[in-house]
Amino acid sequence: MNLTGINQTDPCLYFHCPERSVSTAVYVILYIFAASVILLTVCGNLLVIISVCHFKQLHTPTNMLILSLAVSDFLIGTLVFPIALIIMIESCWIFSRVFCICFILTGYIASGTSIFDIALIAVDRYIALSNPFLYNRAVSVNKTCFVVLCNWCLMFSYHLAVHYFKKNFERLVMCPGNCFIVVDEVWSLVDLLFIFVSPLSLIIILYIQVFVIAKKHATAIRDLNIQTGTSKNEISMKSERKAAKVLGIVVSVFLVCLLPYFLYSLLSNFLEVGLLFQIILILYYLNSTINPIIYALFYPWFRRCVKLVLTLQILRTHSSLIKVL
């Protein structure tokens, strides 16, 4: 959690640990809702991880990127999201300073990796559609795993170096119920450009190109089969609509979940710090809940894998060789 523009001499003046004013029923409902969201995030991403790791047919370059995305979102669901929801419900930080630092760094690294994984998936899909021969020849599982490893190392090095060299940990605030790092506007702007604007621009540009290429392919198929009736035309039109739908969902979710957080970091001088920030932070982490729905449930193989996992068929001998594609 990072905040800018607050009184750095005594930032705790802006925070307090209020007594719980909600009824017991509302309190219980909030925790049930929090547990449901956490369970959905963890289980959704865990199913993706098990599916891609277990079934050998899914060991493809694209699925390695989806696996990395699921791992980063799984870490958010297990290590970050529960703490963030507890803070929001209790309005208090009840853990130690070391735990506070780990919570902040884990959130930074995992969420940054998740964002860049989404951008890498867009790059992968663009190359696969624009130049399939080059893709099949040059892109392999090992190379993709190396790119994934570099992505994780980049996020770890970036956040650790920035916080260390800017001595942000020395400005770590441990109020009686709050855990946050006071950062300046320059760092917030750099973070906005590097973690949000750059990957978002790449995602939009590449997915637009993917849609254009898919539309050209559909048009070519329609022209070749124009004398065979309307069924082929309908299939190609469905392909175009599906491509546009996926593009719209990807960009919309990305913007709705992440944009408020980065805008808040820039405009925190003019905004109240408190519940609003907690809500924005929860929305930011909700991206990890929605990601497996977007990048996995759109694939028919995922539904088949979920059925095999839930019915425990993956425990059978040679179950990893089951065809799911």
C-alpha cells in the first residue's frame, strides 16, 4: 500500500483505528463476502495451475504465460487479498512491521507480474496470428519459460531497487492500525507509466491488430465459401464477434480494476485518504479474481480440465496423457 501527498512529519494524524460501528450481522456478512471472493480467486487460479501443469497436451508457449498469470494471481489471492480485506473490514492493521513490508512487496511484485503477463499474452497471440510460421519455428515452451522467469525477476528487481534506493522502507508508517509507505509524486508517476500505461498501451494496440487479422481471415473464408450457403458466413461472423468481445472484455476489466488505483496515487493530494483508498485497493486486486475467468474460461479445454480435476480422474495412471484439446 503506498500513499502520496500526506503529512510526512506525522502521517498517523490522518489515520486512526476506529471502533467497529456496524452490527454483528453486517460484520458477519462482510466476512462471508470476503471469504467468498478469496475462495473464488484461489480456486479459480489453482484450477488453471493444476490443469496446465498436469496435462502434457497443455504444455504450450501460450499456456506457460497463462500459468505464470495464474501463479501471480494465486499469490495475490492467498497472501495479499485476505490481508487487504481484513484491513478494509476491521479498519485496522493488526500485524507486525516485518509482515507489513512483506505484504506491501508481495502485492507490488505479484500484481506487477500479473499485469505484464497479460501484456505478454497479447504479444504471443499477435505473433501467432500475424506470422504463424515464424511463431511455430521460433517460439518454444523453454523460451517462453525463460521470458516468464525474466518477467518475475524484472518485477522483483524493479520494486526492490526503487524502494531500497529511494529509502521508502525508512518511510514505512506503522500507525496503531495502518500499514503503508509514503512515496512522492515522481515515483507514483513513474509507477503509473511503467506498470500501467506501457502494458495497457501494448495490450490495446496488439489486441486491435489481432482483431484486424482475425477479421481478414474471416473475410477470406467468407469469400472462399460464398457459393456454399450461409452457414460458413455465419461461422466467420461469429469468429469476428468473439474476437471483438474478448478484446472489449480484456481492455474494460483492465481499465475498471487498475485505472482507479493509479489515478488515486497521482491525485492523493486532492483526495481524502481512508475508506475510498481501501475500496480502490480491493478493486485493484479483484483483477486477479477475474483473470482466470477471462483467460481460462474462454478456452474449452479449461472446462474439460475442471471436470477431470473435480471428478478426481487426474489421480488415475497416465491421466496426464488425456486429450483435453
